Amino acid sequence: MKDIEILEKLTETRKRIEQELEKVIVGQKQIIEQILIALFADGHCLIEGVPGLAKTLMVSALAKALNMKFSRIQFTPDLMPSDITGTDILAENKTDGKRYFEYIQGPVFSNIILADEINRTPPKTQAALLQAMQEHEVTAGNKTYQLDRPFLVLSTQNPIEQEGTYPLPEAQLDRFMFYLNIDYPSLEEEKQIVQLKKNSLETIKPIIERAEILQIQKALQEIPVSDHVLKFAVKISRATRPQYPDSPDFVKKWVNWGAGPRASQFLVLAAKTRAALHNRFSPSEDDVKKVAQIVLQHRIIVSFAAEAEGVNSKKVIQKLINI
């Protein structure tokens, strides 16, 4: 199937996936779309939200609709790296009685990983996900194992109860394509949630197969980007860096460290994917603006002056895209 035919079907596929998720999820349409953008762009998401906002249910339902293998890892202070990646165990050959080491795969060997409360485990265990997220492989001992594709990590963080947590280092934050904030539902949505009968995940039908997702990911890479949109995305990313002479004065005042080149890549790729999901085969500057906050907010470290004035990275990004 040609790339153009694959992308023409993408809008309809997105609508069908959303319809399936609506069986168990009320609202959160924007978050669902952003997760789908990350999936088709071959990225990962860090999701922040208070307990009870259906983060786990949303990811489980998505895995069901995508017909992909799903693993949920509950991150705790005593979790070890081998609990994620797997470990060698001593086994015995029943034929000759000789012993040998056999590698038992961990939960990371799935297609969709829910890393629940990732900031509750020490950095050593957090780092066990780094290689899997970037290279789509796991090294154990002296062997490297390839992970199945597609591979999507959705990590959650609780914005409250920060005692006993281990904030993610900048190097690991940079591996996440998006930083998503799930907010409380509206009044009407919360009324629907209360009235909703408890639907089982069994009611969700698979909409798409793994092979189709891989085809979509490949086709999206080939979408052309006009020069002015490319320049716009790179300009926004570079403008977050206070050490650059052409950065705005408010960035030099409010920002200590800006976004790196990976942010520019993700801005363009996310804009292409968003355009394709809305049945457009070339992204616009508006597509870049729509994804700028979720791509950049976790890659900008604001200064003490900004904190003193109540300015966070979101406000810096909003001001940048409105220049």
C-alpha cells in the first residue's frame, strides 16, 4: 500500500479508536489525541495527573483498541532494574542434567508499557528504561535483545505527595516526546462519569493491527515539511536557549537552560503527525503551535527570577509562540 493511501485512512482510524475508548473513558479527548500522536510518531509520553483521573484505564483501553501487548509496571522504592528488563536464572537441561543460564524477559518486553508513578523509584531503576526508550533494545549481561515494535512507554507522575520521590533527571525527561497534564473533568463530564455504568474492557474491539501501525509510522516519516514551517519550529526551539544572542530578553531573564535539538525534531514530527490525523498531508505553523507546549515544557528549566514572579515553562512557551 502506498504511503498516501495509508495516511488517507488514518483520520478514519483515529475516529474509530476514539469511539472505542469512549465506551470506558469520559472526556479527555485532547489527551487521547496527544497519546495517538506520540504512538504514530514513535515517541513516548510522561503523564501527570492526580489519582482517579482514569490514567491506567485509558492506557489499558488504548492497548486493547490497538490490539497490542500491554504491561503495567508499578514503580516502588524497592523496584530493581531486573524487575523491569528481566534476569538470568539458573536452569537445568532435563536431558543431560547440565546447568545453564536462561534469560527470563521482564515486563518491558511488550508493545505498550505503563510505567506507573515512575518518580517513586530510585534513579538506577528509572535508568533501566532509558535504553529501551531510545534504542528499542535491552542489554542484559553480554547480550542485547531487540524489543518488539511498535513500542510506546506511557509514564505517570503524581503532582502531589512529593515526599520520598526521585525527580527524573533531565537526560531521562528528554527521552519523552510529550509531557501531558491531565486535569479534572468538567462539571458535565463528571456527572457522566458518576452515571456511567462500569464497562468492562472486554467491550472494546481491536481497531488496528501492529503491522498497520508500523506502516503508518514509516509513512509519516516521509511527509514533506515546507521550509517556513521547518524554520518556525527550529526558531521556537532555539529561542528557549538563553545563551543565544538572538533569544528574547524574557527568555534570558526567566530561563536557565533551554531545549536541545531533540526538541526541534519532535516539534516537526509531532506537527506532521497531528496534520495527518486531521487529514492534511503537510503541517502548518499552527500544528507546531498546538504541540509546542507538550514538547517543550519539560525541556526548559526556569530561573529563580521566574519562580519568584510565578512564571513557569508553560508561560515562557506561550509567550514565545505568540511573538
